[in-house]
Amino acid sequence: MTRIDFYVLSASDDKSRWQFACRLAEKAVSRGNKVLIATQDEAASRAVDELLWSQRPESFVPHHIVGQNIDGQSTDAPTAKPPVVITHDLDDIDHHDVLVNIRTTRLEQFSRFDRLAEIVIQQPEILENTRQSYAFYKQRGYPVQTHKL
């Protein structure tokens, strides 16, 4: 059964959410996991991509945006699957360890992952959707933890 963690940030800006997603991905990869980061749109995917490239050099996390190759050109199949993939509209069924959700809504395919990290910021729409997601998971018996940061 998927273990679900809500990380509630005190910040209200998207960049804080994206940075926290990058830190979670780095930690998960260091433990041998594959990570799928689900973003809201292409702009958010590109922002997370840039943040992962700008991490400390000693902590580089191999990653790519689903549907793009290393040159940013569209492709359906990159040559090698990195441990972190970022997506705003496609799925990558090879990644099933950790799902980091930074969309405003719950993902339908969350239950195929071992862990789900929901990153929450202080924006009314995100807070409301988080409450609904929390209730959804609890009603279905998923183990849920909340971490206020």
C-alpha cells in the first residue's frame, strides 16, 4: 500500500515548492529510488529541471522531462532512463518508487507508487485541494503522515 506524506511548507510561492521537490528527489535517489515529479504544466517542469541542474555539483541528480531528450527536442524514448523524471502531462511506468506531486490536484495513478509526497504551500487553491486529497486517502485507509516545515 502506498505510504503518503504531506509536507506542509510555510511558504506560499511556487519556487519554494519546486525547491523542496528537488531536495526530496535528491534524498530518494541517494537511497536508490526512482522518482517521478508531477508538475502542473510545462513551465513548472522546466523550472524544476533548471533547479535540479543548479543543485550543488556533488549532489547532481540525473533527470529529464518526459517526452524530451537531452537537447530539449521532443522524443518518446530517451536512450537511458535517469532515476528522476519530470512530467506535466505524460507518465513513465518505469518509475514506481516515489511520486512527488507538485500539481494542484491528486494524481489517479498514485497507488502504483511505494511512496507519495504531496508538497503543500500556503495558497488557497492548493490548501483546499490538499484537504480533499487528505480526506480521500484517509477514507481509503492509506497510511498518511503530515510534516509541518
